Amino acid sequence: MPHPVFSSVPAVAPPRLEVQSLSRTFGGRPVVDGVSLTIAAGQVTCLLGPSGCGKSTTLRMIAGVDTPDAGHIRIDGAEVCGPGLSLPPEARGVGLMFQDFALFPHLTVAQNVAFGLRGDREAKSRRVGELLDRVNLSGYGAKHPHELSGGEQQRVALARALAPRPRIMLMDEPFSGLDNRLRDGIRDTTLEVLKEEGAAVLLVTHEPDEALRMADEIALMRGGRIVQCGSPYNIYNSPADKAAAAFFSDVNVIRGVSRGALTLTPFGEFLTPGHADGAPVEIIIRPQHLKIDFDRGGRGPNPTPMDGTPARGTVVRSRFLGRESLVEFSMDYAGEKLTAAVPGVFLPKPGTVLWLMIRRDRCFVFPA
Ligand SMILES: Nc1ncnc2c1ncn2[C@@H]1O[C@H](COP(=O)(O)OP(=O)(O)O)[C@@H](O)[C@H]1O
Ligand SMILES: [Mg+2]
């Protein structure tokens, strides 16, 4: 008999991919250390972190080409890897795409895409046509890989990986072999196709811009662990620590000591709740969030509640980067050099005296 209270509660589908406490050591060194992740069907999660932090090892274990020392991997709720169990890659329903994706050179584009497909000829050719269309390569079916550009080959590789309708797509730095100008376009096409196909996607990258552009969720990894997981917006705007903030841009650091939940700096007082009396703190601000104003004969700008007290500095160096300029300041107060990013039309000369303000709502405070 159904339970009188819970029988009407609808069953919640398990996540497409669930990774729980995955660990792997090489030569006694933990390389992946208790990684847990959940990815829903149709969701793109970027595993983002510096080179060597264990991203590829994590992906290889999920694919089934490497075996963890501990942990569980479940696909649609069914365990594919756990103590005493490790299904082979072909039994997991995963699609793979790597940087050095090798298309079969002796096969045509259509044959490459059809490679992993089973079923009758007509169904296969329908699926191949559909995918080539999706990646904007209809009409390319009879060509050979050497006749295609790098970007086109990449799109064929994507079509090939997606052809058997994998439940999970695992992608390891798939765009890093492409030149910059091609990359954004291919990223967008890839994302569109992945969304249409509805697979759960784990995309490994060391490039923050790529993760911000592609991810529904970013899992930030460092030293074998996931240090923060969240939407691109939250990861960028509420980093878990200084290193997480610094992974996405240069950061300015203003040091101080918290007293009574306030820290006094040359930029005025900052609220620093949760920091003990006398605890050294670091106030972190990205270069884009420093505001610049003119000297006005030494008066500077008027303080505002949002921007706080202005502090004066002298331009040491200005670098024009196209869209923006990076301006480095030596401050009147003894201490840190600060860098501000300003629109590229502004390129103050070294020696120019300017005032800086710090947007209170853009600061992160961490223990020093
Ligand atoms: N098969 C292996 N044997 C020994 N060490 C390995 C092996 N695979 C990876 N490593 C080491 O594990 C660390 C993490 O590697 P990897 O997962 O490839 O990092 P990432 O993809 O984040 O750059 C690196 O220090 C690497 O040298
Ligand atoms: Mg790697």
C-alpha cells in the first residue's frame, strides 16, 4: 500500500551525472582529492582551474579511462563506478572531445560523424545530415578532413561526439588548439548544439573567459579540490577567497586591521564584520572597479557614501590594451601600488596626479 503521506510526492529524477568524493593519487600524491559534482541534463558545468590541478584526471575517471581510488560516479542514478565496480567507457554513454581530437583522415566527414552510430543506413544518414546541418557544415559530407580548416574540423569532431546521443559530454580544453579569432564563434556554435542535444556537459578549461562564456555553473578547482561552485555571476562577484578572485582578473589589495568590525584605510572605513579585533584583513578590488577622478588643484572629488573617501596617486605607467587601458598608480599614502582599468580612450601620462575611489559594493574582504 502506498505511504499515506508521501504517495502523492512526485518522484524527482536523479541528476544526469553525479560525482561523489572522487579521489585519485599518483605515486602517493593526491591529485584529485574528494571531488563532488552534480550536473543536470542540458546543463553545462565548467571545471575551471590552473594547469596541473587535476581537471583532466577527474574527467578521465568520469569517462572510465582511469579508475579512482575512492568515490562514486552515478549516471541517471545508476552507479557506474564505485568500490569494486567500474563500467568500461563504452557502457557509460559518454561522448568525448579533446584538444587533439583526431578525425580519421581516410574517412570522409560523413563517415567520421557516422563512426559511432549503429542502426540502419537510412537512420544513420539522417542523423549525420542533421548534425552537419547543426554545425553549419551541410554539404561537407563528402570532403576529407585535410580539406577542412581547423575550425571546421573542430565542428566535425563535435558532430561525431554527439552523433550517438551521449547522455554526458566530456570536453577537455576542446578549443585551445584554435586561434583566437575563430574561438568565440566556435564556442557559441558548440554551446548552441550542446543545448539542443540536451546532454549534461562537463567542460574542462584553464581559461576563465571561456568558463564565464560557456558555463551554467563553474566548479573552480585548485590542488585537486573544488574550492567553489556556482553560477559565473556568483563566482565572479562573490569569490570564496583571494585566489578565487585573482583567478579571473588582476586584483588590487588594500591591507588593514579590523577593529570593532571596521577597518580604517586611506580610502575610508570599510565594514569588516566577522573579523576579530586586531585581525589583519585584505580588501580586494578588481582594476575595473576602481574609479578615477581629476585632481582639481588638489581638492579631488567629493566623497560619496558608495565610493567612500578618495585617495590621491600618481600615474606610474599606462598601457593601452585596445578596449581598455591599464593605469598603474603609486599612491600618496605609503603602501600598495594600485592598478585601474579604464576605457581605452583614456591614457593618462606618467606623472599625472589623479584620485582613486573604491566601489564599496565591489570589494571582497578576506583575512590576510
Ligand atoms: N598517469 C599519471 N601518472 C602520474 N602523474 C599523473 C598522471 N596523470 C596526471 N598526473 C599528474 O597529476 C597532476 C594533475 O594532472 P591533470 O589532471 O592532467 O591536471 P590538469 O588537467 O588540471 O592540468 C599533474 O601534476 C600531473 O602531472
Ligand atoms: Mg588537463
